[in-house]
Amino acid sequence: MVRLSSPQVISKGKSSEAIKVLVEQIVPVDGESRINQKIMDFFVVEVAQYQALLEGFERRFTSSMLQDGKLRSEFMQASDAIISRGEQAVAGLEKDVARRVKTLFREAIKPWMEGNPFIERCLGKPRGYAGDYVMMDMGYDNQPILTEGLAGVFDRYFLDHYECVRQRKDKLRDAIRGRILGSIQGSSPMRMLSLGSGPCREWVDLERWYRSEGAQAPKIQKTTLTCLDKDPVVLAYGKQRLADSRLLESVEYVEADLFRFTRGELWRNREQFYDLVYGLGIANYFYDAMLENVIASAFTLVRPGGELMITHKDSETFNFPVADWLCDWVFLKRSAEEFSRLFTSALGEVRGQFAYRLEPVPNGEIFFGIVKRL
């Protein structure tokens, strides 16, 4: 067994011996009682230095820390750097070993992150997965729940990396607004379907906008919305939030798994039924064959002139490691080119003509795959 050497790991509330024991538990999947020297060096040198920085940050931050842009930037750079070095350390390792390294990293910095509601919910996975509807709303609100201690700084750090997700929601919100404003008054309500509807935040924001207009509110075409999600708790949450909507003629809540949702009896009479079908934040969880099936199935429901929108994080620009190392929030990675190739492949057997395009959010970290039935 390779032993720890100087410098020893600094740990707030945890002895270096305890850290050593945890590090030595990381062994290859084959069961050999040895550990990669690169991992040892990462913890005894890199993580030790980062822990020392956290100790220093804790002393320097005041109650107004979130307004101290220079100090926040310094903290973000240090945190980005340690996660980047962690990625280098686990490169080429078995997935199970890499996962244990990341778990130990979180254990090593837990004293400074502890109490952060966003990260703790992510790690606890109360709905069985990271990125549930409560976490999504936390990110959309963009307001740190904690305003003191480094747990609050970690809150701000993660929210800053969440900007692309807010931009994704805003882009969808604006796309929907353009449709309901551009419709012909007096025609039938527009029909929309949300795949993996979650907190329905795009509609909550649209409702706030519409109500804020007051007497000056523009004429809009009301919409019938179908919310599809596999989690009944999520659907109940959405139902509560949209109960008093002035924009929606009606809302239908369907509990179903996306992998097989169009096979049910409900959908047999809904071929080419919807003006807009969209899915935010679902594609990065599906392997290629699964995602192609979802895309092809969803597009059968789009009427002529209607569109299907599916979003995806860009593997070349989105910072996947931050979510992975801090929150155990893992995504499948694809570039814009890879996603477009998969998207158009899924539509290869579709009858009729269609037009596909790719549109990024402003910071370029997420893109929309959009296909219109002609």
C-alpha cells in the first residue's frame, strides 16, 4: 500500500489520518490493494492546497461577501482549477474508481459546503435523481438561499454556472410568447406538449409577465397544454402553479415514462395534433437509441407548421465537471454536430417533409434542436 506523504491533508474538523484512511479505500475495481499515485498526489497536494484556500476564504469573506466581485471571482477561479485538476487525475481510470475519487473529494470539502441546500438536495436525490423540480426552481430563481459562510459562496458559485439553464428557459419562454402573440384571434386554442414538464417555469414566468402588463396586456391566443412527467409529485406541483393561469385554456397532466409514452391509448388519436412539442433538459440523460426513439415518437405528434424543440448541453462549451464533482450530477455529453446528426437520423423514417435547425442560447453552452413539419 502506498502511504501518504507530506504535505499532509488539511481538514476542517477531520484529521489527516482520517483523510488517509478514506483515500486508501479507493482501489481499482479488480480489488488490488494499491492506489494510483496520481490520485494520491491529487489529494495530498492539490486538495490539501484547496482546503487551505477554503480556510483562508472563510476568514476573508464577510456578511457582504456575495457583493464582493473580486473575492467571488478569486473563489470561482480556485474552485474551477481544483475541479479541472481532478478531471486530469481521474482521466483514464475505471468509472467506478473515478466515482469514488469524486465522492472522497466532496467528503474532503464537505465542512465548507455543508448546509448548502442546492448541493445537499442534489446529493440526497429525494426524487431519485439530481436536477429535480425543486432544484430547477432554485436555479431559475438565481437567489442564494444562504448569505453567510462558504456554503453560501458555494451556492453562488453553482448558480453562476447555472446561467445557461436560465437562458434556456428564457429562450423557450420567448418562443412560446411569440406564438401566442402571433396567433389569429378567435381561432382554436394552440396545443402544446411539454415532455418532462418539471416545474413549468416557462409558463409561470409568462403568467407573471402577462399579469404585470395589467390593462396594457396584449391580446393573446389561449393555449391548451399537456404536461407529461413520470413523477406524480412533479405533476401535482405543476398543477398547483398553473391553477390560476390566464394564458392557458386548459392543462392536462399525464403521468408517463418518456421511453414509451406514445404507445399508450391516449396518443393514438393525437398524431399531428400539437402546434409545439418541447423538452427541456431531458436529452442529456438518454443514450443515443433512447433519445432517437423519444425524438421520433414526439415528432409524430407535431402538426404541419408546428415544431418540436429538444435542448441539449454542448460538450464543447458547457462545464460538466462542476455539476459532477460538487453535486454528483452526471450528463451524457454530445457536441452540436453529434446531436444534430442523431436528431436528423431519428427523423429518417418520418413521412413528409421537415426542416431542421440548431439554435444556441446566448452564452453558447446549450443549444435547441428544432424541427418544423412542413
